[in-house]
Amino acid sequence: VLTHATIAHITAEPVSCDLQAKGAIAIDMGKIAWCGGMIELPDAYRNWPTENLEDRLVTPALIDCHSHIVFGGNRASEFEMRLEGASYQEISRAGGGIVSTVKATRAASEEALLADALTRVDALIREGVATLEIKSGYGLDVETELKMLRVARRIGQVRNIHVRTSFLGAHTVPPEYSGRGDDYLDQVCIPALRLAAEAGLADAVDGFCEDIAFSPAQIALVFDVARQIGLPVKLHAEQLSNLGGAKLAAQYGALSADHLEYLDEDGVQVMAEENMIAVLLPGAFYTLRETQLPPIDLFRKYRVPMAVATDCNPGSSPLASLLIAMNMACTLFRLTPDEALAGVTVNAARALGIAGRGNIAPGMQADLAIWNAAHPSELSYRIGFNCLHRRIWSGT
Ligand code: DI6
Ligand code: FE
């Protein structure tokens, strides 16, 4: 039984965060058995072992619902090129970008990919993250796509973290299929997806809908297969331009559309009708020095729940801090600190289609973050200060 807790109860739509002072949380068999005010603690729990939290803030453990955290090499040289004026799209069209990480990821052993990814995963865990989504998409051949997904699963075995995988074979067209995107989808991406699903390596299917990647019609070919095999979909949509990706995703009952800087009001309405989550990725917005803001006021107006994630990847968001993503979501996108917290808890769980996590209530998984803080706004306000006191994962 955790006692003397300041418990953050987060409600979605509209977002609010109610603080309960002098709270208690009883944990049994990895689940929250009871929570409420200390004085109401049922007798049954009175002689259980206790931990006095000395009024610290307790939130659900954090959920990073969009990452590309498994990859080979790095792209510091492209960072320098962009500082000299090259754009992300120009670098991509010149054969750099995602393709340069594909080369490094194909060349790396499974062990090396795992060790490298763990350095970043450990940084997230130190900030109270207990659930992490990980995408493939730097293999773009059957073997390497599966290798990435196996590494993602192994992360969940060697660390105390829940991993959800997304198959992202439709990330970009690899050089050996240059100019033949349809052939790539037909001969590599879709067969890889079927194999990944058979092996239980994919929990969802994602794609990159952009003129440097795939058109909505091409993404639809991949989503048709996802539907056949019964996997939920999500989409990188409207990040650099508006191709109508979010609408396409809505037609497939997508869990989320992600990025969304160029989404219009029509697209927001369609997302609302399909109960999709808008996943905001301010690390990519910041890194690419984007100036087009995602339509935050429209998300609020149409009650599209907003999640916030790192997008941790070597190109557009080399960010391994969900707390900094929250800070950026507030400072750059003008989310309220309560919205940012909902974005990495309850709404992030919805973006992954998982129940039982992302809030503090009886029956929920006992994944908690205990902070050296009194108020949730402190989590978003500081930059580069980690005020985590202790993380509880599955009850311990
Ligand atoms: N959008 C992104 O921001 C990442 N993937 C995507 O589809 C970037 C991937 C990269 O540049 O390596
Ligand atoms: Fe991404």
C-alpha cells in the first residue's frame, strides 16, 4: 500500500487532472486493487506493508506510443547538412534520409541493434516510461524487417517494459526498387507483413503517407492486408504535406494518425467521427524546424484526443526523452500541461488500442510513476530535469 500519495486522476475529453492529496493505492498481484483517500482505506489493507510517499505526485507510468527506437547508425551528418540549409526532403531525394539508416540497419547484427536500442530505452525507463511502441521500417527487406521486430520483442524480455510493435514496411521505397514502389509493396512489404503477423511479431500496421514515401492508394494496398489478417492500423499522415492520409486511415478504422501538421478541418472531423487519436510528435517538428503547427484548436473543438510521443528516430527526431516531448508539446504546440500528461498516459494507451493502462483506478495495471514534484505541470515545465523518484512496473 502506497500512502501519503498525491494521486493524479486524469480524465479525457475534455482533459482534466484532479489531484487527490493524502491518497493511498493498494497494489495486489501487479494490479491496482484499491485507490482513494488514506482515511477511507478499507480495513482489509490496513496491515499490508506500506511505503510512505511523503506527498509525492503519483501518475500512471508513462506510455511512449510512437517510436522508431531500433535502428543502426546515426544521421549526425544530415543534421549538419540541414544546418547548412538542406531540407529533409532534399536529403531524402538525394539518397540520404531513411535509406541511409536502412543501409546501417541491414548491416548491423541483431545483438548490436539490441545493445544500441537499449541505451535509448533505458533513458525512457529512467523517466518513468513503462509501455513503449516500437516500429520496424528500417529494413525494407523481408529479413531485416523481421530482425527489427525480433529486437523490439527482445527489448520487452530483457527490460521491465511493455513493448507494442508496429510493422512499418511501407516507410519508404528502398534503393533496389527505386521508381517501383508498387513492386516493392507487392514483392517485399506485403509478404514481410504476412510473415511478421504469422510469427506474432506485429501488433499493428503503420505506413508513411507522403510524396517521398507512399501515396494513399499504395497505403490502402497494405491496409487491405492488415484488415485481412486482423491487425489494427495507424498512419504517419500530413507530416510534410496534405495528401489526405488521415482520411484514408479513418476508412480503415485506424487507431491513430500521427504528426498531422498539414491536416485540415475536414480531416479533423473525419478523425473525430472514427474516434481516432491524434498523435503529436513535437520532436520532429522541432528538429525539422517546421513552422506549420498541427491544428490543436480544431482537435479540441471536435474532441479528437491528443497523444504525445517521442518519435525517437535517427533522422527527424533524435529524442529519447518523453518529458522533453511533453515540454515541446506545451511550448511549441500550446498544449496545457494537463493535456500533455493525458497525452503520455490515457490517450497514448488509446492510440495503442490497449486497455488496462494509462490511468490510476482499481483493476488497472500497477504501472506508476512517483515524482519528486507536487503538481503535474512540473513534469512539462522543466527541460532536461528528470524528477522521477521511482517507477513501479507491474506492481514492483
Ligand atoms: N516520419 C518521421 O518523422 C520518421 N518516419 C516517418 O515516417 C522519420 C524517419 C527517418 O527520418 O529516419
Ligand atoms: Fe514516426
